[in-house]
Amino acid sequence: MPYIKSGDGRREALRNGEPALTAGELNYQIFYYYKHNYTYSLFVEVNVIRGFVEQFLGTKPNYQRYNDMTGALIRCSKEIERRLNLPAIDLLYLVESYDDQIAKYEDTKIIENGDVE
């Protein structure tokens, strides 16, 4: 679980909905949301978290962003379950919901750069 240093304003910015700049910040933002706002409503949680993810990915996602997002969601789900004793399977479903988008990105890059030999 990454920890965002207190006192430099990033924690407050992330809590107020500013886009995460790194996978660690995305993880912090999601964990903080669960810790303070969890409602047991899968629909609400996923939509809020998807908003954080979409901001993080930006308008032109790349391999690193997709990879960082996937890792942040998986690790964060495990920490939510371990530390908060809350179900976080919805984060894993959210990861899977990006599978088609990531596959299209990968296919485009294969065409642009060639496949692995």
C-alpha cells in the first residue's frame, strides 16, 4: 500500500477529486474512498472508482497507464479486504471491464510496431 506523504497537499488534492498522477496516488485515492465512504452499494462504488480511473488514464491511455491502473486496483482490493475487512471484488470486476479496451490498444500497437517475434 503506497503512502502519500502528508503535508505537501497531495492527500488533500486526491481527497477532493484531483486526478491521481501515479499508480500509488490512484491506490491511495481508492483506499481513502472505501475507508470513508463505503456504502455497500456496488453501483455507487464502481461508478465513483471508475471516475478516479478514467481521470488517471486520461484521454490517451498508454501501456504504462493501463498497467499501473490494473496493478493499483488489484493491490488496493487486497488491502481493502485485509485492513478494512470490506469486500472489494468490485475492483477486480472493474479491472476486467477494461479488458476489451486494453486488447484494442494492444492490437493497435501490434499493427503499428509489429508483434513479438
